[in-house]
Amino acid sequence: MDAIFLQLLNGLDKGGAYALIALGLTLVFGTLGVVNFAHGALFMLGAFCSVSFYKLLTISKQVKDESITFFDAFKEQPYLEIWFGDFGTAIIDFAVPLSILFAIPVMLLIGLIMERGLIRHFYKRTHAEQILVTFGLAIVLQELIKSFFGANPIPMPPPDIVSGSAPIGVLFGLSENVVYPWWRLIYLAFSGIVIAGVFAFLNMTTYGMVVRAGMMDRETVGLLGIDVERRFTVVFGLAAVVTGLAGVMYTPILPPDYHMGMDFLVLSFVVVVVGGMGSLGGAVAAGFLLGILQSFASMNEIKSIFPGIDQIIIYLVAVIILLVRPRGLLGREGVMED
Amino acid sequence: MKTPTIKNDIFVMLIFSAVILTMPIWMEPLGASYPDLLQKFAIFGIFAVGYNILFGLTGYLSFGHAAFLGVGSYTAVWSFKLLTMNILPAIIFSVLLSGLFAMLIGFITLRRSGIYFSILTLAFAQMFYNLAYSVLTPITNGETGLQLARNDPRVIDRLFSEAGEGLPSTDFFGLAMSGYSGFYVCAVILIITFFISQRIFHSPFGIKLRAIKSNQTRMKYTGYNTRPYLLTAFVISGMYAGLAGGLMAATDPLAGAERMQWTASGEVVLMTILGGVGTLIGPMLGVGIIKYFENIFSALNEQALHQAYAFMPDWLANIMVAITSPFVGEGWHLTLGALFVLIVVFLPGGIMEGINMIKKRFSKKTPEPHSDSLKKKVAPETGK
Amino acid sequence: MSNIILEIDNVQKSFGGLKALCDLNLKIEEGKVHAIIGPNGAGKSTMLNVCIGQLAPDSGSVTFNGENMIGKAPYEINQAGISRVFQTPEIFPDLSLLQNVMIPAFAKREGAFKMNIFRSLSNETEVQDEACHILEDIGLIGQLHTHAGSLSRGDKRRLELAMCLVQHPKLLLLDEPTAGMARHDTNKTIDLLKKIKEGGMTKIIIEHDMHVVFSVADHISVLAQGTIIASGTPDEIKGNPKVQEAYLGGAHL
């Protein structure tokens, strides 16, 4: 029972990441009709926003180390600490959550540049060409990051106060041994908030309504005299921000490296396909569902029956869904069906 | 748009064979005439020529072909370990087994088309890759990769001779697979596979595949069951990939799972589109260009760049080095990615399209005369 | 009464709440040109889609040459002898005109699948000659090696007709072969249809242009709201009050 509960939680926070990435991917596909293989790279860029922000905060100056007295020792001290003392230390400690503020404008800018500079010219080209060009772009982005930040994963600490584990077993009346990292709980909550935010934007604002109408029937919306192209740019920017934020907050869970985008890309496509191409609700549902499935598949009891199932479960589900119900769980009838 | 005559085809074959077999000579002044690189040209040539049969003719974009390459490599190394160091059984098994895998995967993935097909192949590639690293470790030897060992059984070889000291090396009936002889073995296989691909391109079967790419709906209402056509193309191209994988292991008896990652399939896609998707020669051109420049770019480092820019004033040279250094050495993949984007944006038909455009520009002055006579038009076509 | 080649029996098809076809009954005589007319949305195209296996009917049966066609794949239906010209031309835009016509010719000769990898296309002289003859009949022989995609809309339609004719189908379905054509092209098409009428091929033709209908049809059926309301020779249909009502007062029905 405890184990199952823990796996469920594990699945939920992984699912949160899948859902956020897939949300952006399906938003772009649904409105722009573009199959974006550079979407994983946006997640990776988000994670590296966090890394760069941390590096910015910790720009240091060599100062004399007072604690060592018998010779002149120097240590690095961040300017923030020199200028603001303890407050500066606290800011550095909270680098990851604070980098959200940094990531939003940066990711928005990246998204706008990508859409204006490249994606826009591919609306009318074939899906194969869209895949190829965005795949090339993804390689460029990941190699750029590699040449700036190196090939090794960069660990990012969560704030001290939430670095431990939450005694959640007690809360739910289970054994005291059931503990769970605070940060993962925060990630789960964060992904819930962002998802709710995106849905609120799309459902409650007129702007969002037009976007949703565009997902249903692009041509008609264009005929109504609405500047669809401009909205597309905004949608792409929004997708970039959502995906980027998923990356920012994921850094304490998975130390970012340059190829994390490619790893998550395939997963997010699988999630979108399972949820139904172009269906926002489907993407979220499938994200959580697959996250949970994956974490249950990695339980030893299950692995002993089906060895290796944890490695392939997600892809297997995708294959089955595509064959049996190609429109996905919540996809509209006729969307992308042959 | 005319179908070349048989005479024409034979002519192309002869030229192609001559160009491939004389590579060690004419690559000399380009500084690329060493066996390792030449072998790579031939092996990736086979891979790309085969991939083009699927992607070029039917338009189905597969990201799973690296998996077949991997299957071919593992099979070949196992054949070296268990049977003999002769590459003949190794590549036969590679081709057969990868063909079998292609048939299974193709049977499932070809039920869908368009991006769904691409994603399905992606999912299968990723499954293979993950399994090779985890449960299948007894077969693939996980991250270390599958290697030869001195005490491998090699039953067929043992019939003829005792195990020697040290690791044995691969051969083709006494012809060593390393050095130039290795290149010539690969080159001959490449020529054979190119010939097969040429036959497919100019057969009724090939034109039907093109028709599927052009309008699959019409094909169905024209009385064709398109699925077996697609599956045949998929299996043939999978076998080509397996053959390439087998030869990779034959020239360097080591098989690792990284060869199977889906991004590795991306490289063969790039080679194919760089040269020209759906053209016969295009993929070979793409392979040549990419492997040649990979060789040059990977070897460059900052020092070499400084030397290259030595004629410039220092400040300019420094700037140029700073700009170009991410693209060379370790950064070769960055160049590759950028090239990929540029090609798809500006020249989706690849180099062959570029050549055709130039040709057209020059021949504009003399337009093809229009003939109303049926016989005149048909005569060159039938090749009588 | 001569042989019945196609029999549509009690076919029903609805899309959601919309009844596209209800209790559709139709018999097509062998060797005749049978025109189907009717107002927009009457279910004419849906009927053809059911005939070629593009749509599965909710109930009812389609019998062709004594064989049940329901549940067969489109390619099987074509192999049985039904070819169709679509309303928007379905051709192979990336192939040459000659290849466009050779492909259906191969389908007729070789069946639904044949793996002739090592035959050279340039040795298939019989198929080529056949294709050339059809293209000559249709008047496109001058552009044998141009890309089909670069043809005008009217020429694309004629090419598609050639692609169907080369198969010598037992039954040819034509979906508005002159829609959107200029007068001149329409007349060309009428001449063509008259010419192939002499071959004795059975044809179902859907058409809005009454000039075309009355110049080629042997028999006319009127389809309105998913069912046949009148059927007869052109002269009978001309004087039928029900037909006039369907066309003129159809909105009040």
C-alpha cells in the first residue's frame, strides 16, 4: 500500500512534466498545424535559463578568506553576498524558483524569434519538411548549449528550506516511513497551476477563445478578419514559455544537460499522440496517465514478471493507441486520421 | 520525367562503378584517400541508398532505420563470435535478421501514414535502444558494446585451424577487411546494391511507389493494395540498413547501442535530403559531402583555425576564430544541424535540384521542340 | 430488359443526424449511360462513395455483376471493374502524363500487388502504347512527359478520365465531369463522352449541366433528399412534374 502510494506520487510529478511539455506541443500543432521537433529543445532551453540565472547570481569576486589565518587564502564570494549580506545569500538559495521570472521573458523572446524567423515559413509546407527543419533546429540549439555549458549534467540545488522530504505518510494516515521530496510536491503543484493558467487563458479570455476557434477551423477564423498570424506568433510564444517553465522547475529533479531535450521530445510526442493530436485536455490527461503508468512499471514486482517493461511501457502504449484508436484518448474525430 | 532506357542505365552503372572503384586515386588530392574514410563512404552509401528507396520513393519518413543498422551490427558481431571471422555469413545473417525485424515493425507502423508513421517508427527505435541498454544486455553487452574475445567459440574457423594468439581479424575469404582491400569489398557491395536500387527506381514497382507518394488515395481507387508495396519498400530499405550495419561491424568488429538511437537515423535522413530525395545519385552525393566534411571539420581545432586565419589582422582573426570555433571539432554536429536547416529551407530538393536548376537556366534558350506525332514522342521512350 | 450490372438496394447512410441516403434503390443496366441528377446535397456524391467503398453504408446492399460489394476495400472494388472520376481531379501530380496513365494500366494487368522489381519500365512497350492511345483519344498526347501537376484544371479532369478509361472498366462513375469548366471545354468533354459511349461501357454520370445530361444520357434518375424520386428516359424526365418541384420548390419540401 505504501509502495503503491509512493509510486502514484512519483508518477504524478513525472506526469506533471510530461503534461506541461505535451500541452505546449499540442497547442502549437493544433493552432499552427506545425509538427515541432524542436519542442524538446525549448524544454532544455528552459532548464538552461535556470542554470544561466544561477550563474548570473553567483558572479563572484575573489576575497580574502578570513577563516584561514596562517597564510593568505582566497575564496570566491558572490557579489550579491558582498552587497546584500544574508539577503543576497537567500536570493542565491532561491535561484531556481526565482529564475522563473528570468525565464518568462527569455523564453517568450526565443519563441517569438523561432516563430517569426523559421516556423512561419513552414505553415504551408509538408509535415515531413516541418519535421526535418525543426529537427535540424533542435540539433543546432542543443549543440549551442553544449558548446557554452559543456556536455556534463549541471546539478541545480532546490532552496534549502525545501531540500528535505515531506512526511506525507503521516498526513494521509499511512506509515511514517512514507516520505516524499518537498521539491517534487512543489513541482506537482506548480504544473497544476500552470496548466490551470493556460486553460483559464484559453477559456476565459476572448483572446484565448479566438485561439481555440483557430484550432477548430483556421480558415474561417482568418476569414472573419482576425489577424490569425499574429495570434499564432503569440501562441507559439506561450507554448515556449509553458515548456520553458516546465524545464526551469525540473532542474532540481534532473540535472540539466544538453541532450535532455531530445530525450523528452520523443516522450512528449508519445504523450500528445496518446492524448489526441491537437487536444489540450488529452495532452494533460495522457501526461499524468503515462507518468503514473511508467512509475508503476518500474516497481520491482512488475519488472520481475515483465523484464524491461519499465523501459518501453510508454512507447508500447503509444503503439497500441495509434493502432487501435488513432485519434487518441480525447482527440476529435477525424483529426489526423487516415 | 522520362524513364531512362536500359542503355542509359548501363551507362550510368559503368560510370558509377568506375567512380567508386577509383576513389582511392581521385580522393588523394582531396586528402581523403585513407581506407577508414573510404570504407565509411561505401557503408553509409549503402545505408543512404537503401533509405532513399523508402523515403525517396514512398515519402514515408522513418526515424527507425538506425535500429536496423544496430540489428545488423549485433548480428554480424555474433556471427564473428560464434561461427567464423569470414564476413560472408555475417552479412547474410545481418541482412536476413534486419529484414525480419523490418517486416515486423513495418507491418505495424505502416498501418498509419504521415507524422503518425514517423512517430511510430520513433517509438520503436526508442524501445530498441532502451532494451539494448537494459534487458537485452546479455545479447548487446549494454553500454560497453559487443566485442570479440579470444575465447569465442568460432566453430567454423575451429574446424580448419586452432585458435591463434590475440584477437583474430575479419576477412572475406582471405581478403582482409581492414585497409584498401576492405574498402574494395565494401565498394563492390555498394555497386551491387546501387544496381538493385537503380532497377527498383526504373521498374514498374518503383513507379508505383512514386505514385503512392504522389497520391495514395488515387492508388487505392485505381485497384492497388498499397500496404504490401509499402511493406516491401520498408523491408528492402531495412535490409540495406542491416547490410550497412553488418559491414560496419565487419570493418570494425564492435557493436554499440548508440548506433541505434533515433537521432542516428536523423543523419541518414540528412544525407538523403542533402543530395536529393528520390534521386538515384543524390544520397551518394550527400554521403560523400557529409562524411568528407565531417572528417575535415572534426579534425580542426582552435589552433588550426588561427593558422587558417593567419593572413588576417590579429583582431579580425580572433573574432573569426571565436565565431567559427563552435562549429568545428566537437562542434561538428552544430554545423550538421545548421546545414540541415539551411537545406530544408532553401533547397528541399537537395543538391540534385540545384544542379537541375542550373541546367535549366543554361538550356532555357533552346526549349524542347513540341512534337504532335505520337511515334516521334514514344520512340525514345520505348528504347527500340 | 437487358442485364442489370449494378444494383443498389435499400441503402441507408446518415452522418450524425443528417440522413444522406435513405432507402436508396437503383438499378443500372449494362451498356447504358445513366445520369443521376438532383439538387445540391441530395446525396449524389455519397451514393458514389458508397459504390466505390469509400463509405460504408449503415444498411442495405450494393451488388455489382452479381457480387456483393459491401465491406470490400476500394482496391478490390476497382479490380472488380468499377472506376471513378472524382469531382476534384485525383491524379498523380508528381508524375508525367504517360506514367499517370500507365499506372492504372498496370493495375488492370497485374492485379492489386506485384513485385516486379527487376523489370525495366522502358521494356513495358505494350502498356506504354496502350496509355499513348488513350492519351491520343483524349487529346493530351502532346504533353506526354510533362508533370501532371502543371496541367490546367480541365486537362487534369481529362487526364483522370484517361486513367479510368485505360482500365476498360465494366462500370465508369463520373462525378460532375464538367463542373467549373468553360463552355468550350464542356463541349470537348461532351464529344469525348459521346465517343466513349460507342464503346458500350456502362456509365453513371452525375451532372448539374442539363445540356450535358441530355446530350449523353440514355436513362436519367432524379435523386432528392437521399432517395430516387423519378426515373426514366430523358424525354420522360423532362415532362415529370415531380422533378420540376424538386428543383424549383425543393426548399419547401
